Amino acid sequence: MARDLQASQEFYGSVLGWTFRPTSLGDEFSVALADGAPVAGMGALASSLQAAVAWTPYFVVDDADATTARVRERGATVAVGPLAMNTGRAVLAADPDGAVFGLWEGRTIPGWSVGQGSGPARLELRTRDAFSAAIFYGQVLDWGSDEQDSCEVRYENEQVLVRDGTHMVAALRGGAVESAPDPQVRPRWHVSFRVADVDAAVEAAGAAGGIVLASPVTARGGREATVRDPDGGLFTVTTV
């Protein structure tokens, strides 16, 4: 969600090479395309809302009402919705630690998935207690359940990994298994986008008014850096 949709499109177009197309949701929404394939969605924040600009993950659910009820039952907050839109129903919520996420019931873009194709490279929950968070999201979204199409949840390399078949949907990070929750962590979902050249993307971000929070480094078998866009939205660029 952006304060100025046109300005955000210009920023991400120059930094990530994205192009944009309109959606059936109206003039205040667009789909970002990487090499012609959908990679993310953008929407304009209403001027009356004081919400922070941020990349927010939306998880597909079969029943928005039932899932929203589970969110509330587990001590989390529902800020908006279920809100009827042209192609489905949306919910905006925050988990018990304050990390914001969305729910979507309705039509989706075929093949649009984290970790595959043109979709975001990674989706990470940076939180104080990954295991507590895994229980919450597992109960709300049916991760790790006996349902046939349920995501697999497992602990690996001091993080909780959520997998859908052969690829990773999300990672939940909150410290080592024997460690106490970290009170310094501000819980949030964080997205990483693929680029061909991290250094060039970082240079373009600085020229377009962004701020480099973590300079390019070699990590996880590739190169990556963390950037804040001119409105404060955080994201990572990566070659992995």
C-alpha cells in the first residue's frame, strides 16, 4: 500500500525494472510485472488512513469469515474486513505480536507464488518467538494440519519453515530454539524480490530517493541488500 501510487510505480520501476497494469479493482490498484509476469500488487492508501506504507502478505483462504473468527479467537486483531471487492473478499489483520498480514478469499492469478516463477523470492516473518508465531499461523491458516493441501511446517537452521510441496512459502524467524524471545525485535513480515544485479538496484534506489539500510553482501548463495523506499516501505533485493 502506497501513499502515492504513481510515485511508487516510478520508484519500483526504476529500481526493480517492473512495469504495471491496471486491475479490475479500480484505478487505485495495479499489478507489478517482472518480464511480463505478475510479481506483486500495489494499492493507494486512502488519505484518511494513517497506516504505514508497507509490503503486506495476503494468504489465500477458502472462507474469510471462518478464518477471521479464528484470528480473533487467538488474541489477534482484525483491522479491516472481510471487505467485499470485485473479485473476492479481503481482510487486514495483525497477529498477537503486531505483525500485519492479510487474508484473501476469491480469484487469484494462476501460478503466482512465493519462491517460484516471477513471484517474490522469499517471505519472512521476523518476530520475537517463531514457535509461538508458528502455532498461531498454523491454527489460523491450517498449516501443518492433516488436510491434503496443507502446508508442511518444520524447524530447520534455527527457523520455522513453511513449505508447499517442493518450495518454501514462508520462513518464521525469532531466535534459536533454546533462546528467550527477543524484546528488541519489531515483528513484521518482510519480502525479498529478485533482481539480476543487486548493486545496480541499490544504486538506482538511492538515486530515486530510497535509503539503503543494509549494503550489498554475499549471503545464502547469492547477493542481497535491504532498502527502504521513499515512503518507508522495507524490502530486500536478492539474486537468490
